[in-house]
Amino acid sequence: MRILMHACCAPCSVYCIDELRKENIEPTIYWYNPNIHPYKEYEARRECLKEYTKKIGLECIIEDEYGLDEFCKNVSNNLNSRCVDYCYPIRMRKTFEYAKEHGYDAVTTTLLYSIYQKHEFIKKLCEDLSKEFGIEFLYRDFRYGFWEGHEKAKEEGLYMQKYCGCIFSEESRYLSPNPPKPVLPDDLEYSSRRVICVKKIENKDDYIELLLDADPSKASINKYLGDSDVYGLQVEENIVSLAVILHIDKNTLELKNLVTKKEYRGKGYAKKLLKSLCGNYKQKYNKMLVGTSENNIPFYVKQGFDKYEKTIKNYFIDNYDEEIWDGDLQCIDMYYYSKKLKEKK
Ligand code: SF4
């Protein structure tokens, strides 16, 4: 499947590309952003995207059109509706046109990543263009990775712009009494930027000691850690909670470990991390399983793992060398529950 992804800039592309690559999709990147102002800013964003895509080995097509005059002529009658009347439509129409002419199967856009863009409008616009051009619109709610993508873009040393792009947004950056408010998916809480974010952990082995707090056997952890994705909730500079997610099949995930550092417990961090991951994964998976001891069933049911699946008798006795106690209760049987994520589209 050939996917054309309209990209507004490199920092917004980072997470979107990573997410599609997790699905084994290699998008072609399409730069078309004619109203970025001033020209030096336009150039800086364009060059940064070119360099980043080259570095990660992705094809990048550049529509090199700096269109300040055209933009001003078209939006001057109603500046307040410039985004929906002109800016989004010209970008996305041009992207669909290019996709049609060059035989792409589907179109998507990094505009779906920013929590400051009009997400629902962009989604509807692309759905309409998809019907008009007869090309699939690959919808993903990339906003779930807003902070993760932002952190990675900084680590990559990408050029980070300070405003949306056009001459009016550049003015608003200094003079507007009403800065844009973030709009998040219903199930994601706003946390001020960089203070709290979810991060994918690559150096998994460095966190074994913390994982042992929730699963007290290195042998048990080693059985799933290598094949799992590990995510951490980062508060300021510290990873405070971890979640280990194993991909069972194309519809099902299993939460293998969820733990918070002792000094950060009781603040809802594990819940926050789990909620964010479920929201993110719901675009691709139908359900998430968790196997737990009796004591923790109420916690997981409250987080939406409310469908009983099965019990494995004597699991904690047969699979661990020593007895495991959770408070006053010995862990004996493993209870499996599942949470329904959204149906895959
Ligand atoms: S504020 Fe951003 S989305 Fe709106 S017109 Fe300007 S560049 Fe486009």
C-alpha cells in the first residue's frame, strides 16, 4: 500500500512516522506549506524536514511554493476563519491531487498530530476529499503521541518552530490575548508540556529492578520483556511509572507489568500511563488483556478491564520459586480480565 503523508514540519512528523512504521507502513512524505512566514522560517522548516527524512531513509517530495501573496489575498476578508477556509483545504486538496496523479493508495497528514489544530475539521475535510478523489484517507489520531513526539524531536535536535506558521500566527505569538487552547481526545488529560509525558523506553534492561516490584522474578520478566514494548510516564526528568505491553496477535495486547516507583505511588501515575496507552492503541487493537492476582482485580476493573476471561489455577505457586504475598493475601491463582479497545477500522 503506497501512502502519501502530508507533512507540515519535521517535529510534527516524528511521531506520525514512528507510528506508521510500527504498522510496517513506509509513507512518502509530502511537503506543501506555502504560507509559512517569513521566507527564512519557511526555508528552515523545509530544510529540517528534508534532512530528517534523509536521515531516517524516507522519500520526501517537496512542493516548493512560497505563497504569501496568494495566502493574504485569500484570507484577508475573514482572518478568523483562515485555517478552515483556506489553509487546511489548500494543503489537503493539493496532497490528494498529487496522490491521485502519482498512483498512491491513501493519504494522511501530520496536521492530525498537533493538539493546537482543528482536529475534527481536518478529519472531516480529508474524509470528504477521500470521497471526491476516490483515494483512502488513512486516519490516525496522532495526538496521543504529542508529548512523546515533541521530546523525541528535541532529542533529534530538530528545528522547533515557535508558532503555527502564517504571518498572522506569528503576530499572535506576541500580541494575542487569547493563545490557542489545546484540544485533546476525550480520554486524554492535558498535562502541561514536558512536565508529564509518555515515552517509549528502549533501554529496557535498565528498568529490571523497578519491574521486579510488580513481578518478583527475573526469569518471569525475561520471558516477556524482549518481545514487549515498554512505556514510561516521565514526570519532569524522572520515569515514575512503567507499563510493559506484549503484542499477542493483530487484535490483542497483554499488559504484562505495570509499576510505579515507591516514592511516586498514590498519585494516579500508573492509571494515567495506562489510560494514555489504551487511548493510543485503540486505533489498532481490539482488546488488552491483563493477568493479575486476586488483590488487584478491583484496580483493573476500575480501569476498564471488566470482562472476565479465565483463571489459571496455582499460577503463582507453579511459576515462582518463592511464595508471593500481596499484603495479607498469598497470590495463588492468576485471573485474566480484558478491556475492550476501539474496533480496528
Ligand atoms: S494559524 Fe496555522 S493553520 Fe491557521 S492559517 Fe495560520 S498557518 Fe494555517
